[in-house]
Amino acid sequence: MDTTKIVGEKIKTLREAHSISMEELAERSELAVEQVQRIEDNIDIPSLAPLIKIARVLGVRLGTFLDDQDETGPVVCRRKEAIDAISFSNNAIRSRKHMEYHSLSKSKADRHMEPFIIDVMPTKDSDFILSSHEGEEFIMVLEGVMEISYGKHTYLLEEGDSIYYDSIVPHHVHAYEGAAAKILAVIYTPL
């Protein structure tokens, strides 16, 4: 399955099921109509901030765009099961994709946290646009060095370091000096 096409298709299906026009979704999520259209048509790979805003308007959790399972009990994710990935942009001006997210809980229904192993791709981009959304994030560096821009501060995290922050503060997560890295990230978004 081409996981890069899942998100746009699910957003469109949910929007239509809720009888919400594209214009209304854009207005309520504070996004441009063109941006919503490009996300639904799988032209643009969105960053997490607009996805979280769209999820709130549609009354679903972020994970709804990434899965279709309904396990209500504990969910075990084996290493080989976390191979499937979905890509998101990094809000850089020139990048289309910069992170591959491997969900660690895609079959868990009604979850409020989204745990991922994220492969951060090397990039030459340096003009990052900070974004914000409701919720909280926890990041632990597994490989490489990460740079987290958070408000007016910048934090460098090396292997084994972690950070926990409120996502409402404008932020951006990227590998330090454009090198590849790997992180464990847990994203919490209230419904």
C-alpha cells in the first residue's frame, strides 16, 4: 500500500462524511483552501501542525489519518511491523518530505498519544518555518543530533537526550546541520 496517499484520501472521506465543504474545513482549520485541496489530492505532504488542526475540525484523533484498526486492548508492535512509514514535510520552504514516521500504535483504537520512530532525512534546507498546534510532544534522540527550535530558543539534543514541550509554542524539529538522525517521538493531542 502506498502510505503517502492514505492521509489525503482519509481527510477527504471524513470531510465528505461530515458534510463539510472544503472551504469550511479550510476556514475552521485556519488553512488556505488551496492547501486543503493539495493535501486531499496528495500533491502536498503536510506537516503535523495542519493535520492536527484538520483532525480537530473533523472531530477525530490524529491517528485516524494513519490507521484503520480498532484494537481496544493492549497493542504490541513488533520491530518488523514498524517498517511501514508515512512521510510528512518539515515546513521548510523547498522540501517536500523530510521525515518518515513509523507508527508504534497504528492498531490501537481511541488513543490520545501517537508514538513514532521517525527517520529524519538529511537536508540542505535551513530556512525552517516554526509551527504550533494544541498538545504536547516528547522526543528522544536515538541516533544523530537533533536541533529543536522552540519559541526564541534552540536546543541541541544528542543520542540519549530528550525534550518534552507544549506544542502550542511555535517550534520546529530537524536534524542538526542537515545530517540524518532517528528519534522516538510521542505526540499528544487533546480531542
